[in-house]
Amino acid sequence: MPAIPVGGLVPRAVEDAADIVVRNAKIHTGDARRLEAGALAIRDGVITVVGDDPDVAPVIGPSTVVVDALGRRVVPGLNDAHLHVIRGGLNYVLELRWDGVTSLRRALAMLREQAARTPRGQWVRVVGGWSAEQFAERRLPTPAELNEAAPDTPVFVLHLYQSAILNRAALRAVGYTRDTPDPKGGQIVRGRGGEPNGMLLAAPSALVLYSTLAKAPVLEGEDRATSTRHFLRELNRFGLTSAIDAAGGFQSFPENYATVTELAREGLLTLRIAYHLFPQTPGQELDDLTRWIETVRPGDGDAWLRLNGAGENLTWAAADFENFAEPRPELGSYEGEFEKAVRLLTEHGWGFRLHATYDETIRRDLAVFEKLAAEGLFPAGNRWLFDHAETVSRDSLDRIAALGGSLSVQNRLSFQGEVFTRRYGLGAAAEAPPIRAMLERGLTVAAGTDATRVSSYNPWVALHWLVSGRTVGGSAIRPPQNRVDRATALAMYTTAGAALTGEQDVKGVLRTGCYGDLAVLSEDYFTVPEPEIPSIESLLTVVGGRIVHAAAEYEGMDEELPPVSPGWSPVAHFGGYQASGRTCGAGARQAELLGEVVTESQLHHRWRVERGLADEHHQPFAPCFLL
Ligand SMILES: [Zn+2]
């Protein structure tokens, strides 16, 4: 691309010419030594100049790409510290995403349209990223509605870790009948005649949901790579440039890592990924960990793809399910195997992340860590952290700090805040998780989403939750004293994640010598009204000096991508996250959408009042403004 002389900057031959220059910008560097800047230059993937327009002028050569930010806000590339990005990539183009959809009516219309184009033998699947609370109707679809929308195509709709709804064709495809027994910790809901009615409940284990989904067809060959590339570009659309992968169920090493490894080898990743390894089979966890310790090491890889340790599960028996619609699960005795696993890791210099939702679990884990610490084994300088920690107590936070641990929090309560509040009350919800208490102790607290099967991957929804304490349904759950300011939230989404992978010297801030990872935002995150934060997108995303996403004035400047394959993929027709920002902002469409939502809200509000599900005086609002 030829250099464009703009703002009086005339390209000339220079030896150390930048590959890319961003100028006329409002840059939030994240670097305390120089928090604001107007321009920066990147060469060989690394930032070489941070300053103002006159400072970058000398490094603009004939082949330098000059981006005029038009006065827009630029931030360091975002880093989701807990994202199931590798698994998400392998499935992305097979999924119909309801992320950001504001009415059930629209969601069902998408489903109907997708079912019509889905070939025989394939499914329509909606796998997380949404909550009934985001719909104007405030409810789930019924099996009957799925049957009506898709009479012949199997449909699987996952709602959080709570339930799944299947249509008749899907029940046939998975072979569930009146004789199928309920799996352990799960329920196949039956009608009067004993036949499954299409509802599956996690009670409280989500295994029934995932093992059913695992019966659906998967992508093969080249389609896996294409799917992964499109997912990474979808993340780039929101300004993400890094993620820490949390592995996950049905995500085996090394098989399910082959696609991402191959893409890294070919230089085709557009998101930096640090990944963790997660034993898959109950009873064989120690065998898996031992095998991995013998064959790979944390830190293996490069700036794009690297191993960061074990987790988020170390042993299955220690995992508490975060289904807030059900009582907290009582875990059996798990300390024996768990201690062996942690001992093995710490003895071999491995760090780890550990899934733990409830303080009851965290206290038991800490007792094991403290026992090992007394032997001088823990933490031995390795990085380790708790994931989630929604109900962690202050006492446990002190113990985590004493052992040198960190935390990673996600906006799971953006999607489950209402159900959590109904079960545990406003007082507990106000502290779920106690973010300010974590930060006050000087702990590293990184933020993320836990996408793709519960939360959406949209980082701006998570940032909005951190700042406002509000759910996607608009309920203000965390009070001001447990919210953080915008700069702190952004730091949790940038520098804190870099610290969890030991990359704090090269990532998370815009400083000379750091990676050229940044996003030019559609709106100024620091000044936009709070309810509009979830609608922010990136207009230009740069990773390692490469333009990996470009929209609006920058359209066409990004690297090319092969088309979505297979062609019937929902992503080919709907894309991923259904951004409401643009539709909300555009005159006629806004009025139309508002009208639709208000009618729906009033209709369903009346329906709910009649059934005692809502009180008469509570006015429904238009979620269009909130998400
Ligand atoms: Zn988890």
C-alpha cells in the first residue's frame, strides 16, 4: 500500500522507516510514564516511537502505511485472560450466535432462516454467549418454538451452564427416548408420557449438556483452520489482540491443538494465544500431567502461541460447577489426588490456573497449597492463579496474597446476575466477585469473559460490567464501592493479562520496545456515556504491526481472509456478535427496532404480570440502549 501524505507529513527515504504509523490519535498508552500520546510508529512488529505527529514524521518512508486516526481513541490491544479460544475457533462457523440479539423474536427468526439453509445431517446450534435476560421477552425459547422454526433440522440451544433446549429432530439425532436414563448430575426432562420433551437440565453438572452437544457433527480438515481464522478475526473486530486460553472439556492435547499450531507455523494467527493444558479423563489426570511434564514446558512457543501451564482443571473431582440456578454442589473428598497434581506441577516448575467458583472450594484448595508451602514447595516462583472466584472471602484473598497467587475474573454475572441474586440475595451479589477487595490487596486481577459457552466473547460487554456493575438485562448488581473506573478496567484487560503470562515487559502497554498491538476505537471508551460501552468496536486492529481488522474509513486495509466454509455456515450469513450499536445509532432502523422491542416488552410484561412473574409497577426498558 502506498504511503499517503497526510497532515503535512511527506514520506521520504529513511533507513529506519516504520512499517506502520498511527497519527492524529488520542492514544491511551497504559504506560504510567507517558499516559497520553498523539502518534506512534511500529517496525518489525515492535513499537519504535511513541509521541506526537512531529515525532513520527522522521520515520515515515515511501512504504510506511500511515493511519490517520481522525482524532479517535487508541488503546493497547485487549487481552481476554480467560477465553476458550482454541475450542471456540474449532466450532465457530458451525454456530449460530445469539450474542447481542435483543429479542427472542429476532433470535427465532434467525434460527428459522438458518434451519432452511442447513443441509441434511447437519445441525443448527446456538452454543452460549446469550442470556434470556437480554431479550425483550425475558424468557427462553420453548421446545415447541424450536419445532416450529425447524421441523426437520436438529436444533440444539445451550443456555449458560443451566440448560439446553432441543427440538424433536435433535432428540431423534441423539437417540434420547423414554428409556434413556438421566446421566449423573443431569436431567433429561420428560413429558407426561415419559418421553423427553426437549429440555436438558444441568443439575448441577453441565456434562449432560456438553455430552449431548458432542454428538453433533464437527468440522473436518481445512474448514477447522478457516473457522479458527474467522473466529480470531471476529475477536480482532472488538480490539482483542491476545487471549489466555483456558482449555476446557472435550479439548484434548495435542489433537485439538493441531489446527492452531499449524496456523501459528504458517504465520496466520491474528491473535496471540497463551494456552493451558487440562486433563480430560477422571482418574487419569496424574498420567496426563506426568506425560505433559515430560514432553513440553511452560514458555514453549513464541510471541504468538505459547504454553503457559496447566488448568483450568487439574483434577475433575475438584471442579465446582457454576450453575447459579442450582444450589452449590457439595464436592466429595478430592484433596488426595489434587495434592498429588499440584505437587507434581510445582516440583517441575509448572505454573497453573485453577477453576474455582465458590469460597468453599477455594478454602479447601488453599489448605492444600499451604500444606505444600510448609514443605517449601509452593509457589516456588511459578505463576499460579484462581479463575472465577465469584464468592471468594476476604480471608481467602489474604491467603492467596500470602502465597503469591493471582486472580482472573469474568463477567459471568453479566449473564447470570439475576439468577445469582435470586438464590443468594443482593448482598452476596454485590460482592460477586469482590473485585475492589482483590485490587486493594495488591493482587494481580486480570479480566476476561469465559466465552464462548456461557458469556459472549465481546470484551466491551465485560468492560461495561466491570465499570457499571450491570448485567446484560440492565440490572445494577454490583454497587459503586465494588466497581472500578474505566482506566482500571482497561488495565485489567491489558497489563494484568500480560502479567499472567510473564509478558508484562512486552505486552499490555504502548511503549517503545513493546509489541505493536493496538485498537483504534469507534467511540472514545473514556468519555462515551456508560450505557454505550458495550457498543464499542474497533475500527482498526493491529497485532505485531499487521492490520488484522479494518472497518469504516479503513475498510480494505486488513489482511485478506478466505471465505467462510462451509457456505451454509450461520457465520457466513449473520456474522458473529450482533452489534446493536450501529442499528441503534442509525435513524430509521433505530426507530423500527425500538418499536419492535417496546411492543414485545409490553406484551410480555403483561404476560408475566398475569402469571405473577413480574410486578405491575416495574417498567420494562428497551435493552437496545443497554446492550
Ligand atoms: Zn472455569
